[in-house]
Amino acid sequence: MFEATIYGEPASKANSRKLVTIAGRSRFIKSKKALDYVDAFKKQCPKLDELLNGDVKVTMKIYYRTRRPDLDESVILDCLEGFAYTNDRQVKEKHIYHGLDKENPRSEICVERIAG
């Protein structure tokens, strides 16, 4: 089992990309908010000595500063790769909850193997 609390407000994956032109080609890249969150996540997240293998379920409560952001765990699931599991395709069950904490936005995360 993997458990962690990550402080900060995650960017919504749907709203975390911006269109830029690089060498004459249009590309989508992560926004500054998304890049900053990924960096903060990596600094805070513990890493399992042995990553969970097989199918997993994720339970997560994401505390936002306000009611405005969409409940979106996708950036967090991406960030957990290499810390809790190898690939977020292993996630076969999700329980995601929205919380409010203006002073202390955070994500409380639990990842467990699915018995099978």
C-alpha cells in the first residue's frame, strides 16, 4: 500500500496545457501552474522501494482553495508513476473526493493493490 499527502493545488489536466509554436510547429505544453505542481509533487512524494505491480485502486481526497476548480485527479495519477506504480494504466478503480481548505490545499492519496 502507498499513502501520501501532497501539499498544493493540482492543475486540472484539461486546463493545464497551452498552445505554443516551436520551430514553426504548433504544440501543446504544460502550463506554468501544471509544471510547478509536478515539481512540488516530486519534491514531496515518498517513493516505494518496490512499486506496486498489477491492478491498483486509488482513493484520493483533493482539497481545493475554492469551489471553482473541477475535480480532476489526472495530473496526480500521472505524477504517481515511478513513486507508487509503474504506469497509471494500472489504475482500475478510483474513489475521488472534493474537499475545501482555503488555507491548506492538498491531496491525500492512498493506492492499494486489487486482490485478484
